[in-house]
Amino acid sequence: GDQNIPIVLPYNQYKTVASEYYWLMNDQLINIRMPEDENLSYFESTHPDQDGLKFPASGGVVDLANNTIKIDGIPYITVADAKVRPPDTQVFIEGNADIRKLEGALMVMDTANEYHKIYKLDIKIRGLNDFEGSGEYRYKGKGMKKQKIKYDLIVPVEDTENKENKGKFYTTATADIKERKGFKLSNNINYKGKAILD
């Protein structure tokens, strides 16, 4: 029927709502289907240090032998002011709400005036406002071809300047551009040094 069943996974410290689920006894798996209602089709961390991290999904598989949850059909995971699209739209959750490191994800940083995309993102998400990653940004100066910037440190920073934004985090990315890279800000300006995206 149409009833939605709350599911709590205490070992992984996650909870969700299922429209239906099956126990595949031989494979030691529980297959979870999400409700049609988009407001209900998500997985949420119950770990006290993760600030209520939750993300939309289409389904999940609990592996009873390994105590992992494979969550599928994730369009994005919101962390701080950014959205992370996991590769193959799936993540694995280990015990204690530990999200397995994502490799080759995409991040969209929503800054006040534009969207920045970070490609080939490797990221360890530890909570809504706690993550660390690295990835590649494609910088396009006026009338120039795109140049790649490798950001080695992508982390959230708490907004301490604006009192209204207390507890709000924004994403910053820091790169160290070496002279030999021959990086140009414009056709006549070479640049080396730190590049900060926030």
C-alpha cells in the first residue's frame, strides 16, 4: 500500500522513510525503496556532530554482513553553501555515519553572484558544515581559453563577520599557483601565488 515506514539504522546512525522494503535473506541485504513524495525521499544522519546532514535519494541497500548502506539516486548532497554531486549518484555509509570518501565528484559553489564548479572533486564529508576536499577549477579569463586551477584545500569556514549569519558556513577553496605553471589572469598578466575562491 501507500504507507510510509520510518526506518532507523542505529549502527550507521542514519534514518529514512521507506515506501517498501525487502529482506533478501540469502544475500543478507535489505532493499529500501523511497516514497514518491520528494519531501520524504531522503536519508538523514542522526549523528550528533553532523548538524542534521540529509540528502535526497531514490533508494538504498543495507548490507547486513558488512554493516554498510549503499544509497542510490542522489542528485546532490548539500554541505555548507555548496552542492556535491557524488559519482554514479551513490554513496556508502559505514558505521557511526561515516560517509566513504567520494572520488571524482562535482561541486557547485553558490556564491552571491555566480556559480563556481569544481570538477574531479575528491571529498571527505564529515557533516553538514564539516568536509575537506580537493579538485579542479576551470578559470576563463576574458577572450582566453580555459585554464585549470588545482585547489588542494576545499573546506567550510564559519561566517564570523556578519552577525545575522551566525552559524552559517561558506565554502572556500585555496590553490597554490606555481610560476612554472605559466598561469595567466588575462592575456598580459601572469600570476603566481595563492588563489582563493569563496
